Amino acid sequence: MPNHTQDESVKHFIVSCTLAISIALSLCPGTATAQDTAQQTDAQASPSSEAQQQTVRRLLTIRQALEERRARVRELLEELGQADEADKDKIRQQVAALRDTISELTRSFENIAVGGVSLRGFEDDSSLQLSWHDELMQVARPLLNSLKQATEKPRRIEELRREIAIYQEQSEITRKAIESLSRFEQQQLPPAVAEGLADVAQNWRERSSDIGRSLAIARDELHNLETDSVPLLQTLGSVAREFFLGRGLTLSIAVLSGLLVWLVLRTLRRFVRARRRAEPHSDQAARLRLLLYAYHLFTMVLVSVAVLTVFYVRGDLLLLSLAIIALVMLALGAWRYLPRYLMEGRLLLNVGAARQGERVIYHNLPFRITSLNLYSELRNPELEGVIRLPLTALAQLISRPRGGEDWFPCRVGDYLLLPDGAFAQVLQQTIERVRLKVMGSTVEYPAAEFLQLAVRNLSREGFGIAVTFGIDYQHQSIALDTVPRVMREGITRAFADAEYGASLKDLLVEFKAANASSLDYLVYATMDGSSAASYFAIGRLIQRSCVDICNREGWVIPFTQVTVHQAELASPPAASTSATQPA
């Protein structure tokens, strides 16, 4: 039963170890085999005649003790039929103890007869009940047996040392008990007491004899194990030879077989890729990606089958067990992450929430999914840089078809009007920063924050400039027809002379309002985005053209007048006085 408990603890230890340690331990049986071979060689050496005579004497002593115990068992069985119920249990216990002693003596006799060679490997362990854990670990038994063989000698030495210590302690106890009983032999005792003490003394002497015999056997076996030594170089050479001709050769063949299968399948895949030159469409790319990953899985399965086949053909159950354990661990790990793999598989097939070629928002910026793979690529056509996302991060995003919307409100080189009225030019824009030139200085904005600004892009689709200009009321008769026509023609010529004619898309000159001191006109010029750099210059050009037209036509440009009216004084008081006098 202690051996069974020890085996159970070893099994739990092996299960908790990693695969790498298990493979390292698999090399140990070679050492144990070399040591067992050396033990067998030493055991076969002919002992000296003196040692052989001593062995014969021990065998004779054990044989006599066996006969005595068997005779005692027969006597007790005869007494059992005549004893009352109170003594039957005691007699049964004595018989059970004597039978255990007979079994131990029988094993000791055989052990001494074969020269102290351990017979533990011939013990029948079929009576041991295996738990469900042992049944599940059936595939790991070759590994456990290899570990047990590798540690057999040090475990047996330690076990023998513990047994010797226990036997010595028991021997001391029996010695004191026999000394105590010997004192009663010198006294005059009643017959009944003397008979009982004689039985007790006989039991203790037999127990002392058994303990001494077991102690001598344990010391002999320990001596044999401790003196059984093999030269280090011979041991290393034997281990290396057994490894390279046995398990090492099997490992080499298995590795070479796996590499050969992998290289053949890889060459086949490259050959097929070379024959397919046309760039596939997005739907074809999804199917090809599915076939590619299925091909990778097929390659892994064939490589595993090749390695397992080599282990099976070579008959190495240890390596076969280790390989099966490794594959089971990989399968359990893959099963744990199966939901995530399914979600990522949907992405790779371009049927998930995020799809290739569509628009997605990442960190408050719009991006286009340009590639779907283990690391997918996100790009914004208007921004420098690329973002590579793993499938686990891309699975959290939701894409949508692009439509006709822009990717960013501006490009490099565009001219902008910022919300505070500042005039700016875009120098650089990346997925992180937007750099602007404002009044000769450089200003940077985070790309996500810049996108939230209500900027006015003058370069993308053009712009308009509105100017209000007024003339004097004395030209009221021509204010509604002649003045707008003349001003329109004059401003158009001015734009052509200033090389803005090609950029002028439309020009509107209309009467706007009759103010207190002038007749106001609205001049609105719609310009192309190519002239955005001259935004303020165009406004000044319109004002200059209006003044030039007024000078040429002789129209008066009014200015704001402030008229102060002062009330006149009333009639002299005298008149008022005469008016109030009576007639």
C-alpha cells in the first residue's frame, strides 16, 4: 500500500509538470538501464566460499523459523476449535500475525537465495484498485514507468535506510523487554504466572529474532546498492550509446519526417501561388484566404500524423505517449479559445462586423480597411501612416459602406479659415497630427481634435467674397440699372487684368439697401479653389475696382454725415407782453 501511495504522488507530480520537463525526463531510463546492467553483472560474479557459507547459515535459520511458525499456526488452529468465544478473536489475531510473518520470511528466504536482487518487479499489483484518475492517465503510464525506473535505486536506498532505522529502534525495544522478562526467571513464581510469562518471553524472543533477521537482510541489500558503482565514463558512454541508437534515433527520424512533409506541402503551395498571377477581387480573396488557412491546418495534421507514425512504427511508447499528451493539451487550449477563433474566422472570410474596403471609425478618425489578415491594415487616404490591428482588436469594430463622404476635411496644401477667423495653410497631416501655417507660424492639432473643428476649406470647392459699396443719393436716377451694369463690367475687367479671370466663377452686383447717407450695393464674387491663397487680396481688389469705377464715371462716394439741428429762439418778450395787455 505505501508503494501505491508513492506511485500516486509521482503521477500527480508528472501531470503538473510541463511538456519540456517530461521530455527531459524521458532521457533518464538510459541511466537506469546502465545501472541495472551493472548490478546484474556484479550479481553474476561468483561470491567467495565464506560468504556463501554465511548465506547458507542464514537460509537454514530462516527455514527453521518458518517451520516453527507453521507448527505454531497448526497448534493455534487446533486450539481455535476448543476455545470459547472470548479467546477465539485473540487466537485469530495471533494466526493472522503468524501468517504475515511466514510471508515475510518466505520473501526473505527467496531474496537471500537470489543474492539480494530486488524482486519488486515480480510483485503482482492486480489487487490494487485504480481510481478514475488512473484510468484517464492510462496513456501516461510509459512515462511514469520510465520515471519510476530512473529513480528506483535512490528511492530504494532511502527506503532501506528508513527500514534499518525502524528495525534498530524495534530491536532496542525488544532487548529491553527481554531483559525485563529475564528478571522473572530468577524468582519463584506461581505455575500459572510462570507459564504466562514463558509464553510472553517466547513471543518476544521470536519477535527479536525476526527483527534481527530483517535488519540483517536490509543491511545486506543496502550494502549491495551502495557498493554497486559503475565508472562515470562507462556510464556516460552507455547512456549516450543507448540514446543515439534508441530513443535519439527515433526522435531524429520523427523530426526529419515532419520537416519533409512540411517542406513538400510548402513547395506545393508556392507552386500554386506562382501559377496564380491575377489579383483576386475582394470576394475571391476571402475564399482564397479560407483555403489558405485550411491548407495550413491540413499541413499541421499531416506533420503530426507523420511524427506519431514514426513513434508507433519504432515502438517507442514513451515518446508516443508524450506526443499524444502534447496534442491533447494543444486541443484543449484551442477548444478554450474556440469562440474567439470562430469570430476571427468570420472576419477572415469577410462576413463579420468589419469588412474589407469599408469605412470604420477608430479613435474618432475614419479609416478604410485595406487588408484583412492576422494583422489587418487601416488607412485613411488623406492622412499619412497606417494602423495595423490584430484580429482581436478589429473584431470590436463595426464598418459600413463608404458612400460619397470625404475621408478628411482638407489635404496638404489647402487653405483654411479657422473658427477664430485665422487664415491657415495645411503643411502636413498624419493619423496623429495636423500641422498648419498660421500668420507665418506653425501650429499643430491632434488629428481627432482637428476633425471636430468647424474649419472652412477655401481650396476644396471654392469660396465666395461679399463686399458692400455705396454711392451718393444724387445718382438715384441711375442707381437701379446703369450703376449695377457698369460696376459688374468694371470689376470683371479688373479680375481679368489681375489674372483672376479664370478663377472667377460668378459675379453678382445688386442694389442692397438705401441707407441714411448712401445707396448700397452688394458685390459677391464666387471664386474657384485655385485662388484660395489670394482670399484677402481678392476682397481688396473688389474695393479698389469699385473706387476706380466711381472715379471714372464721376460718381460721388458719400461719407457718413452727422447733422446737428439747433432750435430757433421764440418772439421777444415785449411782443408777448403787448399781446397780453388789455385793449
